[in-house]
Amino acid sequence: MKNFIIGFIKKYFLEIGIFLCFVLPPVGITYLLLTGWYSLHQVCKEGKKINLSPGLFLIGCMFVSSIGAAVIMKNYSFFLVSALLLAYFGLYIRIKNEGVQKVLSGFKWITIFGGLYFYSLYPFQQIIMNHKILSYFTGTALLGVSNVHDYQRLIGAGYNPNFSVAVLLFGLSFLLAEGMKNLRKRSYFKLSLQAAIACMFVHAIVLTGSRAGFGIMFVIFLLFIFRLNKLWTLILTMMMGLNIQHILNWMPRSDQLFESADIRKEIWRHSFELWQKHSLFGMTPLGFKKEYYHYFLEKIPHAHNMLLGIFTEYGALGGIAFLTVVVINGYKVFSLYFSKQDNKVYLDVFLFSLPVVLLTGVFDYVLYSPQVALLIIILMACWDKYTERLTMLNPKVVYAAKRVVSSTLKTSKEKSHSKL
């Protein structure tokens, strides 16, 4: 029995950590961070060569920025962020060494389970929240809010509805990818079960009260239809455009839409001003809240936008690295989509899930949560490993890029001539 348990832990070491991230977040996060530090220690100890990838490049630049910010701002607590980034770096290397098939297969289904688990907590949410220690261990505590009496939005095990919705969107994207596979195989019984579970995910996303999550959910479904039939996608998009007012009425907390937009714009403007004051290395996630309160007398934890968040927390070094990685991965997505390679087993998984990373970052900054950040690191490490075999100059992508550039230049020339 003892040998069986040890063998099981060794075989599913990462999967256990991912599972704990959903069920007991503090334990799961600590487990994965320790895994990352230990993996990095082993690589350094054995003197193994580290193959640089876009994800490792980004984490490396953020690490350098955190060191620079700690030294320049003379706040050595910022080195805690450096330690966190080293754990991310080590975990990234560990996953790339494990291989895509083993990690991604388990990661998909555990994330789908995690989304259902978040949903199942909703009826008991208020009961758990009344027990402070239990709520912190289960992730049901609402961080940063003192009055949680009769709280209606779904928190799940993510400590915040806006972080939980990211997990639910990842779960939905993985579920739809599985549904697409069963649709092509004509496995209609499995497909019907997955459709029923997808309905639960839709309800859970609505319960979070996240307006951004509601919109991203529509994008994921449009991508699903796009993979089935491009014409249907065009027709459906046009119909949605014509009925946008009805869709906005269905959106949760739609009555507060413009008020929230004004608040977001104010936070973005102040965040940009903070970046100007610490432009090169930023101020790390630990410094953002202090600096924001110092200059604007408001307790705002992060920039509520991924791009602004990375620029303010990791400066121009981290921000430019982030933009570089986005461009590289955008090219890789198009290259994989247009490639003639037969082995594109996980194309739908990445095609549905990768947009969630960027889109959740438009109106929020989900990377602020180590729980969500670890899940994104696992996904991106799998993506980097999966696309290592791609040639970086796909003729179809290059041709499409040339067409776009030439048409843009032609339009700008015509405009300049008309002005003359």
C-alpha cells in the first residue's frame, strides 16, 4: 500500500498540485511554488542547459525588473516577488520537460472539474464565508472586503469573483475543445453530457457577476462555431451586433456598466501616471498598492488591466517583453492554424483557451492572483512545448501579413493624396 501511494504521487506529482489549487488553494499554491523552486534548484545543481522560450524570456525580464525595483526603491520586501517569479520559472521548466500530452491531458480535466467544484460551492458559499479559517483554506473568503453578509456573486474557490471567472472560462474552453473532438467523431452521447456541463459553466459565469466574463464567454462560443462553419460565425456575429442592446440587458450587473467603466478609466489613468514615475523597472505588485495610496489616497490593489498592470509593476522592461511575447504567440497561433501538419490534436484546446488569457486582462488583471497565474503558466508552458516544432516562417501567414501591410499603406497614401 505504501509503495502504491509513493508510486501514485511520483506519477501524478503535478496533477496533485493542480487539483489542490482548486480544492485547497493555499496548499495547492504552496505545493506548486515549492515544486518550481525545487525544479530550478535541480536544473542549476545538475548544470542542465535551459532552452529559452517566449514564456521563460518574459518571466526572466520580470525577475530582473523586480530586482531593479527593489534596489532603486530601497524596499527589500520586493525580493519576495523575485522569489515568486523564480518559482514560476522553475515550474515552467518542469512542465516543458514533462511533455505536452501528459500534463495537458490531466490539466484540462482537472480544470473542468475545478469549474464544476466552484459552481457546486455556491449553495454553501455564505455558510463557509461565516467561518473565517475554513473560508481562507477553501478559497471562499472574499479578500479585501470586510462586509460579506448576504454576498450574491459566486466566489468559488478563487477568493474573488473576477479571479474565479477566469478559471471557469478556462474550464469552458477546454470543455468545448473536447466537445468539438466528440462532434467530429460523432460520439453524440459524450457530446450531450458535455453540452449539459457547458450549461452549468454558463450559469456559473453569470453567477460571478463578471461583465467581462460574460462577454468573453460569447467570444469562446463564436470561436467554437468558427471551427465548425465560418459562414455561420459571420451570420451569428452580425445578428449579435444587431441585437447588442438585448445582449447587454442579459449581462449581469448591466445597470452599473457605465459607472464601472468610469471607475476603470480613472484607475487606468492613475496607473499610467504611476508607470511614468517608475518607468524602467516598475514597482512590483507589492509596491503598486502603496504607491497608488500614496499619490491618490485610494486602496487599489492592481491596475485592472493586464498590459497596464505589467508596465506599472515591471516597468518598460517587463512591458516590452510582454508585448514581444504576445506578438510571437499570436504569430504562432496563425502559423499553427494555417499549417498543413496532420498532428494538430490540441489546436482547438489552445485556440479556445489562449484568448481567455488576453481577454480577461482587458478589464482586470487576473495574473495578480497566484492561483490563476500558476494555471496560466502551466497552459503557456504546454503551448511553448507544443509549438517548438513549428517553423517560424509559414508562407501563408507571411503572405497574409504582406496583404494587410500593403492594403494599410495603400489606404494611408490615398488619404494623404485626398488631403492635398
